Amino acid sequence: MKLYRSMAAGVGLLTISSALMAADESPVDVVLIGGGTMSATLGTYLQELEPNWNVALFERLGEVAEESSNAWNNSGSGHSAFCEMNYTPQLEDGSVTIDRAIKVTEDFEVSRQFWAHQVDQGVLHDPASFITSMPHMSLVWGDEHVNFLRERYAAMHQHPFYEQMEYTEDRDTIRQWLPLVMDGADEDQPIAATRMPIGTEVNYGEITRQLIHSLGDNDHFTLSLNSEVRGLDRNDDGTWKVTVADLANGEKEHSVNARYVFIGAGGAALPLLQASGIPEAKQYAGFPVGGQFLYTTNPDVVAQHRVKAYGLAAEGSPPMSVPHMDARMLDGQPAIFFGPFATFSSKFLKNGSWTDLFGSMTFSNTWPMMEVGMDNFNLVQYLVGQVMQSDEDRMEALKQFYPQANPDDWKLWTAGQRVQIIKNDPEKGGVLQFGTEVVASEDGTMSALLGASPGASTAPPIMLRLLSRVFPQQIESAAWQEKLHEIIPSYGQPLADNPALLRDLRRRTANSLALAGGGPEPTTLEQAVKEEREEGDAPSEEAIEPSGPVAGESRTGTDT
């Protein structure tokens, strides 16, 4: 049977099926655990690839997208490495490597294609409700950091991904870009900034709600809210017994058999993966880090800041701690967020339990956790300092970005929890990892996503890699290949090596998503290549020279 009811943003579909109530029924094809961006994305892929597969999604809260995917619980940045300087480390010789940035940008281009396809198919609606154009900026102060940003720009601007990047050390230009930052700023302090006009602000909660709502239109999909997964046990036939507690009905338990299980439960993914008993889970531990933001909705202030401006992270801090002042669009309401300020809680979820951390500690992962603590003393110092901050300390941090900030305009908000991966390396011992990682059993029937960054913004490519790991035979089939090329036109072709295809797809996705950079579309890729050659817009030697511009000069990349 089906039960329809209202959700926070639009109309949602809640499907309760009696077929899910007994473990002796035929197994469902896939169980998705967690009603966030990852499960919604994987479910959407599977519905296109195998529309007749039975897919069941279990969410422990009363709505989907209420943990890390919720717009209030993340930065809302379309993480594409345009402004996040932690993706472009400086080497000992002073040069800057952009290898990781290229990978992140490549992934975000896949996300744009996935979302654009869903809009074209009528799965996602009203692009402005979940994605908007928002320039991404990197901002630094002081001679040393200005030199770094200059080197970063020189390395990035010559790559097709970043040819639209602008760089300046000119205070008047930066004042035009960032009036709040420059009002009252120290006139004698060196400053530099880069700007990418094609950055985005993304509401991942809205994407999640719309994807899951569309999944509910298929009779083969079931969504169960207030449903907490408490057991994952392997059956004799190789399927999985998933034990679920109905939190709205006295925690009454029932079980579901599934051929495949994916755990996309954010911080709760690690304990659930451990509960499955697969040996691959033994090498992992987790370290929870929370975050807080200062925010304002004062219209006079918000109107003066229409960018996402990122600074440099403190030494030893995790990537998610990079200070940034972001223009936001929170379910239709413009705002500015500044932060994050790290917090510590033993919870693995914002709505989790204080026992989460201790419950995840096992004989095999406790010592690696201790090794990480000893080897990352800077991180420990950073977290202690953050936890000890007062309201006055947080305002002082804000005033480094916005010198004239009025404390009366700003409120403190506690965002979501993130769990950083600790992995037991055979040679190095416990290693703290700041990215995300797909973990799967040897046969692929049990899988999970661990880690925190870049997270939701690259959910489509992450889930694409999971499909390859979990369904190796199906993904090689002609039917899956054809469909995947429809969903992701660049599938199998690195855009970093295909400038013409990159420009064509950026234009097409911008048109579908109503973003900056759209325009008339060539009828064929060959026409796109011809246009590129006729434009002759390869960056000049002057545009990429390492020395950078002198003060008072703004350097702008080609706007395609």
C-alpha cells in the first residue's frame, strides 16, 4: 500500500510495503540505508539502469535529507576546487601542484552532467531551487600567502578547467568583488584574490528530496521513515538479513532480505559496516568532528556579498575547517555563512548518540586511533583551541574577513557532524584520511561510503565508481553502457584531456541548470571543436607566467 503526505519542501512520497515486513519473502534487490544525497543518487542511477529492480530505502529520522545533506548542515558549495586552496598544496620548492584539484573538478563536472540529465528527464524540477551561479573566490593576506596564490593561479590558469579564473592584487578590483571584506581592511597589508565566475551554490537537501520523491513514482521503490537499521547478517544463500526497528511503533523490529546493501548513512556508516562483519571493515576507525557557523540574514549585509570567499586553513586542521564567507540561498532565503568553527562530540551524527565513538572502537582499530592522535598533534591542538573559543573569539575570526561586522547581525548555528576516516596501513600504522572512500565486501554485496570531503558535491561520480565496484558484470553490458552515456555524456572520457568536450558540456549543463556560461549549443561535438579553433582562446604566455601581475593590475581568463 502507499501513503502520501507532505514534506518540508513540496510533496513527498512515503511507501510502506507489506512485502518488507517478513524476512521469508523474496529478497529485495537493493537496500539503501540512509536518506541522504548518496542513497538518493545511487537509487536514481539504479532506477534508470534497472527500473524493475526492487529497491528499499530506510531512514531513521522522520524526513529525508535531515543530517549532513540538509542545507543548514553544510556549506552549500559546489566543491569544484575553484577556491579551495587545500586541494592545491605548495611543494618545498615553492611550486604548487594541482593534481588533486583536477580530480575534484573532473568529479564536479560529472555531477553537473548528472543533475542536468535529471532536469532534462523531469526528475529534478526548477533548477533555481537547488543550484545557482555563485562566483568562487580564494582570498589571502600577507606576502607569503600572496606569493602562494600567485603560484597557484599560474599553475591553474593554463589548464582548460580553470581558464576563466581571474587573479588580482589590485585593492580596487578586490573591493568591487568583496566590498564587505575591503571595508575597513588594513590598507598596508598585501592582499590577493582569484575569482571563478562559474562557481555554484548548491542545496543538496533539495536535490535529495526531489530525487527521492521521483523514485517514489516507481512501484518497485519503497521508502520507510523512522526506520533504524540495527542488524546486518549474512544469510546462507549469500543475501543479507537487514533488521529494522520501527521508531514510530514502539521500536518494533522486522527484517528484510536483500541481494545488495549500500550504507549511505553519513557518520553512522562505519558502525553499520562493522555490524555487517565483513573483514574489509576491520581496518577502519572514525574520528568525529562537528562544525558551527555564524550566519546573518540582514538584507543590507547580504546584498553586499554575492560570492563564496575561501581563505587558508590553519596548520594541522582538517580540510572541512577552511575558513570561508559564503553567500547562501537557504530554501529561498538569502543569507551569509561564516566559518566553520570546529566542535567536538562523540556523536557520529548530529542526531546521533554520545556512545557512537566508543561503540565503534574495536580490538583492531583502537591502536591505529591512538597512533593518529600521537602523529597529528597539530590537529589535536587545533581542535582544543576551537572548542575553547568564546563568542568574542568567533567574532574576531569573522572580522578578519569582514572588519565592520556587527555582532548583533550574527547568530551561531551548529551544523552537521562529519566522521574523518582512520585507516590502518600495514606499513604506516594508523593514518588519518580527509577524503571519502568506498568500501565493499569481496563479492560487492555489502558496500558503504566512509569519510567527509568533498562529499555531496561529488555524489554522482562517487556512486558511479561504486556501481563499477559492486556491479562489475552489469556495468560492462551494452545496456548499462548505453544508459550511462545518456546520463553522463563524458562517461569514460576524462574532460581534462578533452577541452572541446568540456566546453560543450559546460555550455549544455549551464543551459539545463540555468547557470552562468550557457548559450547556443552546437549541433554536434565536431561543431564545438570547430568553434573552439575559430575562437583561438588558448591562454597566452603572459596570462600564465609565474611572476603574476604587479599591484594594481587584474588578470582575467577567457570567458567561454
